[in-house]
Amino acid sequence: MDRYEPLKIEAKWQKIWEEEKPFKVTEEPNVPKMMVAEMFPYPSGAGLHVGHVRNFTIVDVLTRFFMQQKINTMRPFGYDTFGLPAENYAIKTGTAPQDVTKTNIENFRKQAKRLGYAIDWDREINTSDPEYYKWTQWCFLQLYKKGLAYQKESYQWWCPVDQTVLANEQVENGHCWRCGHEVEKKKMKQWFFKITEYADELLEEIDSLDWPEKIKTMQKNWIGRSVGAEIEFLLDSRSSGAWQGEEKRRSPVATGRADAGREPSKNSITVFTTRPDTILGATFLVVAPEYPSLEALLTDDTREEVLAYKAASLKKSEIERQENKEKTGVFTGSYAINPATKEKIPIYVADYVLAGYGTGAIMAVPAYDDRDREFAEKFNLPIVEAELVDRDLYGTPKITYKMRDWLISRQRYWGCPIPIAYDKDGDPHPIPEDQLPVIHPEVKDYQPDDTGRSPLAKATDWLKVTIDGEEMTRETDTLDGYACSSWYLWRYASPHDDKAAWDKDAIKYWEPVDYYVGADHAVAHLLYIRFWCKFFADQGFLPFREPIKKLIYHGYINAPDGKKMSKSKGNVIDPLDVINEGYGADTLRTYEMFIGPVELDAAWDPRSVGGVYRFLNRCYNLVFKADDDAFSRSSGAWQGEEKRRSPVATGRADAGRENGIAIRHRVIKKVTTDIHKCQFNTAVAALMEYVNDLYKQGASEEDLITLAKLLKPFAPHLASEMLEKLGADDEWPVWDEKYLTSDTVEIIVQINGKLRAKLTVNAEDLEDEEKIKSLALADEKVAKYTTNGIRKSIFVKKSHLLNFVV
RNA sequence: GCCCCGGUGGCGGAAUUGGUAUACGCGUUCGACUUAAAAUCGAAUGGAGAAAUCCAUAUGAGUUCAAGUCUCAUCCGGGGCACCA
């Protein structure tokens, strides 16, 4: 006769799970497997927030659901620990990021345990652990060996606040993804991963993924494939600039894209166009301000003005470029020959042409392109409505992508060291694999500066390294954190392997990941991990080419006022507070599953939390507050099924409406199919409905066991307590379709599509349309409308519906 | 500007895919228990109406025996892309 005391029950079961490790798994070749994981968290000092709880609970519901079905289910856990917050904290307080990280991990682990997650704690990983990043460095070297990790000097996004370069994927509307400050362009020599090598496959396989359409579309847009042609325009030698007098010669057909560092020819300009058929209307050329051989196009008359324009463009932030789309530009002083018309056309420089896309130069066809027309009108250039020509006549077919190579160097301390050293000529050499890991050096001063070198440069002893007897200097940049998270899912298969990044047999059994749950990183992380997967599959290290089968992308949880939770607004709900107030972890978990459809944002509602608590309390009472009195009072309320126990309700005798077996099998089916579809909110609603029914009509032993089993993925502590009391295991129940049909069915009778009567008939009468019709016509409510006869009748057996048209 | 989604009670949201609109929860009201309150339990709850009925899924048309669901137009909200040649 105890009250429902979640904190007591939860402590009891958490201790049992800690000691007995029921969630520890190993490969069992003859047992079906599942692998379920969340996007691992960055362990911040603030601890878990309600968004983490939503994320982790979705994973946990699936995990327990599969475990209860005797599927060998792995649910690992890890921490994405490299990154700016720990480093900025270090700069502010002098505490080593290593120490901050350790504290934060301990806190996260403790809190995750407090939520009762079915984690295999022997599969815990941490990206800043040398045992882990040793293999991140190994991955880098594999890419380096195949030429997919390379250095290039070019203009890059630079965040002046974080004092580091950023990948394109980390620049959001011209702002740094971390600190929000506007980014600038800076010319630097940096490391890249050649993701563009896999652009085609990354694009083509998107369609086969069981991922939300939203994410798939974003990835497609990001890759941005365009089919067109490259066309070479020779410069007009008699009319211009610095190259004058140089020997005129045809340049070889260009193949690479501007991004790959190709040096354009000095006596021709190659453009990329998706409309090579409009070449007769090309009346001028435009090159980007950063166009590599711009200098060669200039004349004494134009040099000063063009260089001033270039300098101004580089200084302009992305935001300014976006806000002011008014076309600007300057004539270079040079002309080119349109290969189709043989006419001499002027060459302009303008910042509406992007250096990083295509060849950094375009042929302007103002009659067919709005942007070119705008430019032509402003600068009084001819607009020619020319005929179209065959697409292949003047150019080489060419496919171009918006996606650029992935810039991975960071000029920051708290990241994975890049395993490279430079000889005295400055040429890079890989650190031999047997010298890994390149251990992260301790430094005294974490402050970055604008020298373009990371604080690692201050670890003077560490910088020196000997490779093959030669003295070298280590690379001081660190790897983008996304590199560390591009392979962690594979590490889960064999997290303590010291011979390899991942064990081939283990990974073959466990992966690809069956369900991956998260709320962010639509392009960056989810594109990078696909890229690495394809690369390592090509090297024979992975037996699959896509790492994630099903992706679940959930919405955010906002404050009760609908606004984003933030410390500064003071509207943050701390999940641990909710637990400790007395609601417990089960209520918190179940509430967050009930809050709304997974994919949608939701607002926290403290009163609804109470509603979920009441529901769990009712579940508890059904099992623990039953007494023999209520037992006998309610037995007989149901048509002769098993002995029913009803704790509270008097067992209202409205049986005949439905029988208990049907209700039970219906809820099993509903909860099972809903979890499969990740419709957790309606699964919880179905359980609530079931409990309401049991209160009204009495519950059998079988009902209570079923309830506890179905409840367990959501509220595992309470459900375990119930099952223990009932002396039952937690094996997931199965429904039998034959119990879902009852002896009688309700027929909906409509007149002209409007509901007019409901008829209860024997189930077998569904086969007899004429009988149902006559029964319906005999109904007085129906008869009222059919006095003038019936023009038509439609009977829909599957919907139990009969419609008369009068 | 272009491309996707959405719009259902006082609120969060259901609706077997064209077939009983508003499940479940919150809130509200009433009742039971209590000296009282809380908790708990029960009942009611889209709107109008005494009732029969009528009207309701952003708005307007259309298709259909039947439309929240399909088609077209309009309005509003959210997301993505955004000078990518």
C-alpha cells in the first residue's frame, strides 16, 4: 500500500543495472542485431539539458524496445570533447582543457545514469583520449597516403574572434558557427580533405537513404551539381595588357576546378557555363576579384582602379555582399574573342562572380541571364538576343559542384594534432604510424593569436621530431573537430582495440548503424561521415558504403513561452531539477516522448509533466494498490475472461462494448507499430488510453503484465518494479490479429455522407450487404430520411460504413 | 526571388491515408472523499440551440455518394537555398 515514490524505485533499479550490467553486449553471430546511437554530445559544463534528454530517450526507447524483443542491441555512448568551449574556458581560467573535460564527462556520465539509459558502459569513448585520437590521426594518414589530404594556399574564411579558419560548412550566412562573428577572407596555406572526389557518389546515394527528406534536400543543395561545359576564350592580343608580346599559344584544355588550385592560362580565359548553347549571345566576360591571373589582364590605364576594386571586394564581408546585390565591377582593359562569333568582347572584373566556383570566370549572356543583364544595363554593354547553338559545339562537357573541399586545419589548441612534420625545406612528411599518437602537448598559454599558427607552436620541445634520422618540425595546426566525429560510430564496434581503429569482424556484425538520432549537423557531420565511409570502403577497411541506415532528426524543446531556452533569458528548464523535484526520471522521459511528434519543435509545459506523472501513478496503483476487495467487486465485469483485479474502480459493468482480450491486443499492436514508426507521442497516448480502460473495466493479471512490458521502454524503472511484483519477465508481447476482431461491429450509416445512425451488427453480417441495408432502413433515424426513396447506396466493408444517397 | 513543408477546440496535438473530425494530455466546470486544503476518484467540456437539428479542420471555389485528407486560387506561419553562371 505504498505511494508511488519514483526516486526510491529509480535508485533501486539503477543500482541493479550498475552492478549487473544487463546492457553489455557482444557479437553473437546467430542472433539478429541492432545498433542504435545518438549524435554523441559535447559535454558542456552545464550538464544535460532537456534537448539531450529528448535525444537520448528516443535512442533508449528504441534500444529497450529491441532488447525486449531479444534482439542483440548495442547502445553505446561517447563524448565529443575537442572544441572551443573547453579551450575558451581554459583561456579565461587557466584550467587545462584536459581537466575541464574530465570533470564534465564525469558529470555527464552521472546524469545519463540518473536517467536510466540502457547504455553498454564498456563502450564509452572520448575523442580527446590519446587512445582514441591515435586512430583519428591514423585515419588522416590513410587519406594523406591516397592524396585526399592535401595542402593548398588560397583565400579562406577566417574568424577574427576565434582566430581560426573555418570550413565552408561552418560559415552560416557569413557568420562563424561558433561565436556568430562575421568572417573574413584570408589567404593562407591550409590542409584540406578532398571530399569533392566523392561528390557524385555522395549525391547519387542520397536517394537510397531512409533519412528525413529535409536533410536529404539540404545535402543535395549543398553538393549542388551543375551540368554544363567549359569554354575557352582566347585573349585578343592586339588590344591590351601586360601579357602583350608574350608568345601566343593555346593552353591545354583545363580539367580541374578553380578550387583545386589550377593555374589558369595567361593568354586565354576558360569559363564554366550551364548554357553553352547561348554562346552567340555572350557579349562580355567577367572574372572574380580573386581570379588568379587577373594581373595579366590589366593595362597601365586600368591597373590602379582594378586593384582598388579587388582590395575593396576582399574586405567586403559576405553579409555586405548579400545585402547589397547592386552590381559593381570594373573593366580590366583586356578583350577576349568569342569563339562562336569571333567578336572582340571586353573583360570585366566583378564580385558577383565567385572565385571558388567553376573557373572563377564566366561568359556573360545578358539576353538569357538576369544577373548578366543587370550588369550589362548598368555598364552599357550590348544585349544580343542570339540564336541557340548545339551545346557541344564550342566547349568541353563539364560537371561542377558547389561543394568545396573540406578545410580541416584549425589554428587552435584544443583539437587533435595533425600527424605531419616539415623538413628544412618546408615539405610535409607524415608521422610514421608506429609513432602515433602524436600526443597533445601541454602548454601554459592557450591564447591564440593572428599569426596563423596555433598555440601548439609555443610547445617548443614538442615541435622537434626526428623522422628517418632527419630533424623535422611538427605541424602546429589541429584538426577540425568534425574529423574526430567522422569515424566514431565505427570505434563503438571495438572501442578498446589497440591494434586497429576498428575490428573488421566486429564492425561487420554491428554496422552500419540501424538508427542514428540527432538534431543538428544536417550537412557538415552527416556529409563528412558519409564521405569517410566511402573512402574507407574503397580502401577495404569497411564492408559498407553508407554508415547510417535510418536517421531520426528530432525537434528542439523550447521554453514554456515558446522561445529558445537560454541562460541569458533565464528560461532554462534543467532536467535534473525536474527529476529531483520528485517527478523522477521516468516521468521526465515519458513526458519528453509524449510532448509531440519527434521531428517537431515543442514547448515545455510544466503542467503536462504533471499529467504524465499522474499517468505513471495510475500505472503504479494498478499493480501495487490492488486489494482482494476490489478484486472480487470487479470480477465478472468482463465476459468470463481471466480473473480480473481492479484496484480502485468499482468495475463498471459496461462489458459487451468490447472484450478485454481485444483491448489488450489492440494496445500491443498500436504501441509496437508506433515505436517502429518513431511515433512515440501516440504510443504513450495509447498506453494512457489502456490504463483508463483498465481503471473503468478492471484489469486482469495479463493486462497488468502487458502494461508493464509496453511501458518499459519509456519508464523502465517503474515498469521493472511492476514486473518484479507481478513475477513476470519483460519479453515484448505480440498481438494476434484474430483477437482484434470482436463478435459485433458498429456500422456507420450515412445519408448523403452525413452520419445519421450507428448500428451494432454481428461481425459475420458484414459479408451480407443486403442484410445490413435492410437493418439500416429499419432504423427509425434512418427511415426519417428515406421516405422519398433511395437513389443509390454505397457500402464500404473495410470502414464499416453504409451511405445512402437520397 | 526560388524550392519544400505546414495551418484542426482555450492550449499541445490525434485521425487506420478519401469513409464516425477533435484520440491522449493540459486547462476549465461540477460532484465524491475531507473539518478544510492538497492529493486521489468520477462526470462534463468545439460553437449555437430547450430540443430536433444546424454550423465548424486558415479563406474561396472545384472533383466525389463521401474531403482535415485530392485539384486550383488566395492569405498566414515555418524551414531550406540564395549573385553557384
